[in-house]
Amino acid sequence: MSVIKIESLVRDYGNGKGVFDVSFHVNQGEAFGFLGPNGAGKTTTIRHLMGFLKPESGTCTINGLDCWSERDKVQARLGYIPGEISFFDDMSGTEFLRFITEYRKVGTQSRKEELLERFELDPGSKIKKMSKGMKQKLGIIAAFMHDPDILILDEPTSGLDPLMQNRFVNLVAEEKKHGKTILMSSHMFEEVERTCDRIGIIRKGRMTAVDSAATLRERHTRRYTVTLENETDAKAFATDFGGICNGTNVTVTTKQSLEEIFMNYYGGEKNDE
Amino acid sequence: MMNKALYRREMKGSIKLLIIFGAIITLYVSIIIHMYDPQMMKTLDSFAEIMPELMASVGMKADSATLLGFMVSYLYGFILLIFPMLFCILRGNALIAKYVDKGSMVSLAAAPVKRHTIAFTQMSVLVSGIVVLIFYITLIELICTGSSFPGEADITALFVLNFGLLCLHLFIGGICFLSSCFFSDTRYSLASGAGIPAFMYVLQMLANVGGNAEKAKYFTFFTLFDPDGIIASENNAIAGIFILLAGAVVLYASGIMIFKRKDLYI
């Protein structure tokens, strides 16, 4: 059953910017990676799902509810991490989380404490003085603390260090296990590849591919087997290049960058974003 | 209709401004009321006679016989118009447009709260601030007149006068709120929310000078608030109050409607 459904969504900003005839869906309990370079239309699509923008044509629905006209009902079971974090600067993190709890009328079943611990965030300081990473953590906690069924995450790991990125990936994996539906945008293939079941690629406002993560991974990795003179060299080579050593043979794999994947889809047309 | 958590947060945001403007108003109102003294009056009237245009432009005229007339001349032409107006401009802009511009509207819009509720709550915050300010002005005036000149001020007329002042500022607040809902960029929201009332006030100053410039009064809503007319219980002046009130309702309602339908690039 598809929970998030976008059909022929159009919003034209002029100059070829915007989204054009975008359609895809995310099933119940699925993690969907929404991949594309900067300015491709990821955030614009997500803003339509959030009910911030009205579609010029086409429809967006979540659980069968229209994302524009029934946005307050849609929001009830939804968690959102915005692409650009901008909270009330005058508040401290603690005040902000308390405010959101009251504003959303979350009640007592909040996961706030558990999440604060998981991301090692001390929310006591003023948001104005927080680093990019701290604000991002605060955004994650604000999005997850009311235990939503649907998660819309716009470049959620930006600003996080690798350790915290890992914790976030684990959190998303756990949520998926609990049957949550997740839409996660990113401009890094590696990030969505690790967490998502299916991946949709958007470029210049148009969907260019929707495929399972495994298929895409298969299609865009290359393997080379190199034979070296002796096993010592082979072992050293395997360590240096992250390959798998088998006697004097070492198999190394390379992943294409997003740029290359796009070029692949466009038959070599340079991505000019 | 209203979100309590948001209302509380925003009222906290209003407090600082309310205290500052409250203090300024206390200072002016108490000083000016204590200046009401036949001897002193002559000095001020002589100013008005020497440079009538300048004094008239800020609503100060000679021959302010009664205490209330004196207050109308020296308080209701400038001080009690400008400071609450500044409050409307600053808060009006900050309640909607600033959040949209900075992107922090995300926290409010990405929640199971209707846009109608968000806008209505923000409007209530602005209206509450204006009501508190006018209520405070009335209180200070009652205390000052009561302590210095007991029995001299016509209390009923003062209440009607301040009800008129309230409606005027609700109307100005309506302009600021509507601009705030309409524009997603603080620059434009401020330009129209501050620009329109300021321009109208300048027209009012021009009209006060008299002569040919008096025609300017047909182009400014400040004409609808006629303090001299109110204390003389003129029908036109009373009607003006209700036109301002009705206008304010229309402005706030349109602001909310616009906010409900607008695209938010947040």
C-alpha cells in the first residue's frame, strides 16, 4: 500500500527551474531515497508534500489525504526535518523542544529524553549560539520525538559528523523496522544506498530513474580483480584500496559518484547544475 | 481557533516592547498632564500663536480650554499616535513575515495546526498588545488627572476618546498584519506596514497646517480619528471610530485568508 503518493506534480519557476511531471510513491514500511544534485527539485517536491506549496497541477497525497487542502490532518502523524534548519533563535534548545511539545500537543509519550541521549545533545544553550551540527541534531529530535508514522527528511545528515551520521542511519533503520514510512532526500548516493530500499533520482526537475537500491548499486559499481606478484603485496594492496584478498588476487570495487550516475543516465550529457 | 503555546510564546515576545513603550508613554503623559496649568497654558498658546503651522502639524492648537481639550492637543496629535503605531509596525512584521522570511515558520507550519489557527493566534497577540497599551494609557491618564486635577476631566468622554484611539490603532495594526501576511520578505512587509501608516501620518500633518494642504485630509485614515470631535460628541467623529473598527476587522480577516492560501517557501 502506498502511503506517500505524488502524481504528475508540476511547479514551474521559469528558466527551466521547478519540478515537471514528477510522479512516485512510497509504500508503507519502506524507506525511499530521493536523490539529486543541488537545485534539482528535491526540496520543492518535499514542500508540496508538507502542504507549504500548492501544486500548479498534479496531486500529492499522504494516507489518501490531500497534502494541500488537508495538510493539518496529514501533519498529525508526520515528522519532518527541513533542508535548512532555522528555529526560533531567541529560545534555548530546551525551551524550543518544550514549545514544540506543547504546540503539537504531543503529551507525555515523548521520546525526547531517549533521543537527546542517543545524539549526545545538550540542549541547554541558546539556539543562536549552536553550531550547524547541534541545530541539525535538534531538528532530528524535534522531528522524531512525537513518534510519527511517516518521516520526511530533507538532507537530514548535513552538518553531522560521521559518528552521528552513523547513529542517524541506525535510527532510520530501526524506525523502518517498526513499520515507519520514510522519504529521505540527499545528494550523496552512499547515504541513501545505506538506508533506503528504493531510490528515485531527480534531475532538473524530472524523475530520471526509480529503482531498488540493490539494482542501482549493482549497476553503478565496478569490480576489478588484480593479480599481484606475492601475497604480502596483495595484502598491502587490499588494505590500501579496501579490496578483498584471495591469495595473490585482490578484488576491488568502485562506486560511481552521483555525477557519473547522472552521466550514465543521460548518455554522457554533462550535468550543469 | 487559537494555539495556547504559540500565544504564550508571542506574548512573551511582546512584553519587552510593551514595557519600553509603556515607560515612554508614562513619562510623556504624566509630564504633559502636570503641565496643565493656566499660567503654563499661556506660554504654550503663545508658541502656537508665534508658529501656528509647526504646532498645528503635530496637532497642538491654541485655546485648549478644558483639561481634556488640553490633553487632546498635546497628547492625541503625536505621542499617543506614534508610539502605539511603532508597536504595531514592529510586532506586526515580526509575527508572520519575519518567520516566513527567516524560515522559522517551518516549526509552526510542520505541525497538525491549521494555518488559520497560526494566523489567528498571531493576530490575537497583536490585538492583545494594542489593547494592553491603550488600557495602560487610560489608566495612566486617570491616575494623573485624578491626582493632580480631581474632578476636572470628563471620564466618560475620556473613555470614548480612548476607545476611538484603540480603534485607530487596531486599524493601523491591521495594515501591518495584512502586509506581514502578504509579503514573504521582511523588507517589503516593513516597507508597506510602516510606509503606509507613516505616509498617512505625514498627510495628516500637512492637512493640519491648513490652507490648500487641508485637502490632504481626504487621503488619510487619520482623519477618521477626530479627538476634538469625539470630546464634543459629534456624530461624524463617533461614526469615524466605527468605520476604523470595521476597517480593522476587514484587514485582519483578509490577512488570515491570504496566509491560508499563500505558498510558503520555507
